[in-house]
Amino acid sequence: MSSAEVPSVGDLLAERYRLEEHVGGANGHRQLWRGVDVLLHRSVAVVLRSPGGEDAAPTMTAAVAASRTHVDSMVDVYDAVDEGRFAYVVREWVNGSSLRGVLEQQTLESGHALELVASVADAVAALHDGGVTHADLQPGSILLSEDDRVMVTEPRNEPGNTQVEDVRALGATLYACLTGAWPRVVPAENTGLPDAATDEWGRVLDADKVVPGLPRRLASLTADLLDHSQTPPSAAELAVELRGLAETGGAEPAPAQATSVLGAISLGRRGAADASTPPVGMKRLAVIAAVAAAVIFAGVVGSAIMFGGGDDPAGADDQIAGEDTGADPTSEDDTEIAAPTEAEITADDIRVVDPPDGDRNQGEGVEAAFDGNASTGWSTNTYRNDPAFGNLKPGMGILIDLGEAQEVASVRVQMTSAGATVGLLAGDEDPGDSSEGDQAIVDGFTELAPAVEDADTNIEIQAGGQATRYIVVWVTELPPSSGGYKLTISDINVFVR
């Protein structure tokens, strides 16, 4: 973003909003400014996006929806202007701190965490009723004002984001409030928090395993919201559920009151995850030290706004049991299933597959899909007219060389937008980094796993244990994006035995 494309300190926008101070988002396409409405003599926040025009259309739509929410927990949106070279949303200036700033210092007591996230869910439900999604729910986008209000910043409404993803982000926010850590099964930009602790199989630990003494029902509800194999409730239903739990501090209500909008999700959930039972192919995440017991919420910390960015498959038994022959169950005939481990993949092991009629100019940055950082990734170009790469080619993918034939258990793919069609291909050799070689991959590689259509942003593709040296994460349809169809893959992890 050059100085010629965006305003600077002292500039007057729309002949009324004077920019006073740049406070966040330096050198990006999105910036936060503190300004003054010179007509009404009040401080405002100006969220500036460059460029404007077609790229800013989702932001403008979201601003209109936010201005109509009329809920206490959504910041008031005053204006939205698109000047072509840039666009901006003018909203109320909130004196206080972000939730991120608070959680970096302390976690929240159960009742306060439930009430806070319920207030955020109110705002999200209002947005969903208006036909938009937030697309950036995380501790940096939730503000705590000096007058004790919970305020959700204006939505981004990024193309491809879904209401389900917003609700999962509410669950991740609840988990962060209770533990001080962010579960990476819900991708987010710049949360400012450490990754959630995991068990030896890479599953996010239930909150009561991190913070002893948390009510089991609260921990189960939080885990359900993070579970990609379960369909979450709506944001409005979740707000009701959270407030009901807040009345008991998160504890199980009396039997006569034990009803739930989550139905089988929260009331029929499995027990606490058995650490001795591996889920097939779950990603192994960084483990943090156990967080101390939750402390009482002490109010707002600091006085500056903190500006923020962005299947638990059923476990398999660890032994294979044969027919009952009366033998000692600990006999040497018992066969253990090896837990899958994450393959080590370097930049030299990967390349982009772009068969004819591809222009082969999209290979740069592919290593960012293997750096373990969900805020970076590899992106396709934007294609017009049709999600199948504009009907120009059969698909695109990322070829991964495992070094030798290995039994592939699963591949986890994290994407910034939902709606892609993604599968896995397998082959014994790389026919070469060329148009002809990539066409040979299309013609000669076999299907390692069926394609997942209309994929969520975080999927784990089960590969069935086939041994192969080369695999391709193969994309045949792209999700909608501003002006066409585009996909960004933020993380790929391969699990082998």
C-alpha cells in the first residue's frame, strides 16, 4: 500500500472525518485509524481498506449489515464510503482493551467467560440474520470497553466464510477465555495467544484437562463446538445455551432442567477423550504448559484498543483383537496399531502441479503451506466464470515427495475459505516439473482418497493406509472470491505410519 493510494495523518475523508493517528495494520491492505468526526465533534475509528471497488464490496455489504444490527455488543457503524482507490468504514471509537490483551494477562472465571461469549454470539446472530458473516472472530476483534461493555468489531464478511465457521470461532473464543490458549482447529489470524495444549495424538485437550476444576458440562460443550464432525447450533441458539450455563457457572443443571438446544451434541457427547486411544491422523500441535486455574475477571486492562489481524474422527482401538480363543489377552499374538506420525516436509520436497492449459506462474510461495503458520499460505490466481479453474484445466495441486514409499494415514488441509473440492492423488515417481510432466500426473496418478466436495476450511482426508512415495493435494473446484474463484491453502500436514 503506497502513500499515493491511502490518506495520511490530517487528511479529511468525506469532508468530515479527519485522520488523527494510525494505530494498526501497517503496510497491509487493511488499516485502523483514530479519527475525529468534525461535524459531530466525536472520536471515531476509521477502518481503511485498499483497494476499494470490487475488492471492497464484501466489506461495504458487511458495514451496512452491522449498522442495522442494533445489539449492544456490536460496535456502532456510522458510515461506509468506497472511493475506488480505497474504501473505509467509520465506526465508534471504543476506549478500552481487546480481549486478547486481557487473556495475555489472565484467564476468565467460568461464569464471566460464558456471559462474554454469549454477548459476542448475540452480535454474530444479528449479523447472520442480516445475511453476512463476521469472518474474523478471535480475541483481537473483541473489545472490552472502559464502561464494561463487550463490543464486537465490524465484520469482514470475507467470501467463502460460513455461519458454521463463525460459530466454531465462538467455541474457540470460549476455549481461549477459559485456558488462555487458542485451538488451531479453528484457523485465525494473529490471536496473540499460544496454541492450545494437545494430547499425545494431537487432539486439543478438553478445557477441564488444562484448567482443573472447570465444570465437565462446560468443557464438553466447548469441545463439541470445536468438533468438525458435529454440526453446531446457530449463533442465536448458542447464546441461549451459554446464558443457561452461566446461571450455574457452567455446571450441569438439575435433571428437570437438563434440556439443550444442542440436543445430542452437548447432552450425548462422548466422555472425556481417552488419551490412550489415537484418533486416526489428527494433527500434532505444539503443546503448552498447563494453564493455572481460572481467576476472577478483574475488568478492563489498559486503555488502548488492541487491533486484531483475522473431525475429531472416532478413535481406533489400539489393538486388533482376533476371535476369542480363550488365550491370555496379553499374549504376544496381539498386534498394536502404530500411531500415525507427521511427515517432515521441506521446501525441496514440494512443488505446484499446474497441467495444461495452466500458465505455470503460480509456484511461488508454496512453502508457506508447510510452515505451520495459519496466517500464511499459498494462493491460486483468481479465475473467472467457473469454479473449475475457469474451465481452463482439470485442476491444480501440490505435489509432495515423502522420500520413500510410506503408508499414508491421512492428510490435513487448512484453507482460508470454505467451498473447494479437494482430494488426494498418489504415484510412484515425479514425471518432471513441466506442463508435460504435470499432464502425466493427471493421466497416471491414482486416486488416494475421494475428493471432498464443498469442503470446510479445515479438513482431514483419510488415505486408507496405502503406501506411496508421491502424493498430490489435488483441487478441482475453487471457492468463490471477490471477482471470481480463488483458494488459499494455509497449512498442509501429512500423517504416515
